[in-house]
Amino acid sequence: MKMLSFSSSSSTVLLFVSFFIILCTALVKLPENETVPAVIVFGDSIVDPGNNNNIVTIAKGNFPPYGRDFDGGKPTGRFTNGRIPSDFIAEELGIKKLLPAYLDPTLQPVDLVTGVSFASGASGYDPLTSKLSQVLSLSDQLELFKEYIGKLKAMVGEEGTNSILSQSLFLLVQGSNDIAETYSVIRKRQYDFPTYADLMVGWASSFLKELYGLGARRIGVCCAPPLGCLPSQRSIGGGKQRECVDNINEESKLFNDKLSSELDSLNTNFPLARFVYIDIYNPLLGLFQNPQKLGFEVADKGCCGTGLIEVALLCNKFNPFTCDDVSKYVFWDSFHPTERVYRILISAIIQQYVNNFL
């Protein structure tokens, strides 16, 4: 794994001035005495802006047609046609338009001050999930975060680092690969789902406690989406009509209930922090069931290829079936929503939850 190194020659004053100027452009108005200097993200492909480009794995999205609607039409490693949720969150908060990958070799020192993503596509709460695809586990992501803290201290000092960490928005997006893939293929032979969900929550809780111990105080945790409605799951288990797979949606809901309860417990035990449960299940289910309400036409298959099963390597420029008008589609490939969906979802989420962190 390639690690990054920076010199400490940049001026602390200039770094702070730069992100406070950027904060003035925030789309979301924060109370006068509150700031969010950075966004720091952990998780899977939904928020991986290209970390997987720099590790040896087949779970990549750094080739066409991925990124075809990104600035310049270039694939960056984001698993969609354009920007991803972490980008829109940083933009909504007025921090920057793109949240870069920590392992991006072109990463600049100023990027550290305003936040990065450690997320790795195909990872999960379950260590086995990451191992199967040879990607960064949550433990790996946490080690990179510790390295990041060291670099931040070299740039802005101990006090500046503590201030940034305590005021930044941390986001964790994880669990989909555990439920849709690892459990259904492997873990199902070992555990019933309620037991596996308890294990997932345990792994999540341990990670969040470590994150708190390293200085994080404003931590958002996304729940699992209605995974039974993903095009890939419809193709595998939805029958001839490719309906949503109810039992997988029920698994998502059970995990979400357990996760929500655990976050309530963490808030009780760590009163100086804000662990915020972010519901993406219900807004996405509404979109999947009634895409026309928001101007979409197709919600049961992706734009890339046939849209039935293609993701990652199968979603490539040699597939002749990729759609021309992605704006009609809820999904880019068989697993990941389009940039337009992400933009709509994040705009609503920020408005709903931002005050819960303050």
C-alpha cells in the first residue's frame, strides 16, 4: 500500500484562512458560533472516491464508462457516473466540491485540513467482507486515519488538530456488502441473520469507540439501504418479474433497528459526542417504488450495460448496452445509484440532520 508524505513547510495561518474562506460559501447555514472545518469519511464504494485505485483489488471503478459525467468525463475511481455522497456533503457544507481519496498520490497538504475519504469499495463491517475482495477493512482505514492525524499535527499542531477533529463531520457508510454478499453467500451457513446483525453492530460499535478515542465527536452513521431493491438483487432473487427481494429488505431493516439502538447507547455512554443515525432506507425505498415522483423513469435496472448484473469490471466501455440518457435512471450500475440520486438524497439528508451534530 502506497503511503503519502508531506512536508510541514505550509503556513498554519494560510491553511486556516483558506478553509474559513471556503466555509463562507456554505449552502447550509450553520449557527454563527458553529463551524464544520472538514469532512472525514469511512466506508465502502458509496463513498470511495478512488482509494481502491491504489491497492491491488478487482473492486475498482477507474475506467470508462464510470465517471462519464464527472468533470472532464474522466473515471476517478468513484463507482458511479459522476460525484458521490461524500462530495455533495462537503459541497453542501461549503468546504470543497470534491472530497479526495486519502491514498490519491496527487493529494495536497491543504486537502488534509478540509477532509478526505478513507473508504474502500467492497469493504464491510465484517472483516471477512474486505478480505474476500482484498480491499481496505475498517481496521485498515482506521490505521490510515491515525497516519492522517500525525500529518495534521505536523501541519497545524496538536491544538489545531484537536480542534479540527472535534468539529469535523465524520461519516460512516457501511454494511451493504455484508448483508447482500458475505451473509448470503458464506455467513448464512454459520449464523441466522439476527445473530449476524448483532455481530455487524458489534463491529460497528467497536470502530466508533476507537474513532471517538482518536478525537471524533460529530459522527454520522448511515443505515443499510433497501438492498432487496438493488438491480443485482432483483436479478438474483426477484423471480421472473424481478421484484424487490422482501427477505433481504427485512434483513436490512433488522440490522438498522439494532444499529439505531446501539447508537442510542453510545450517545448515553459518551455524552460529549454526537452519534447520529442517518436513515437512508426510507427515502431510497420511496424513490425505488415511485421513481416518477422525482422525474426518473427506470428503477429496476442500471444504466451501465444491461443494468441487470453489471458492476465494477463488468461495467466497461466494451458493453454495447449502456444507456444514452442516464438522467432517466435511478441506478448507474446494478449496485450503485447515479450522481443525480446522490445529489437529491444528500440535499435532503443535510437539511434534516445537520443540527443533530451541533
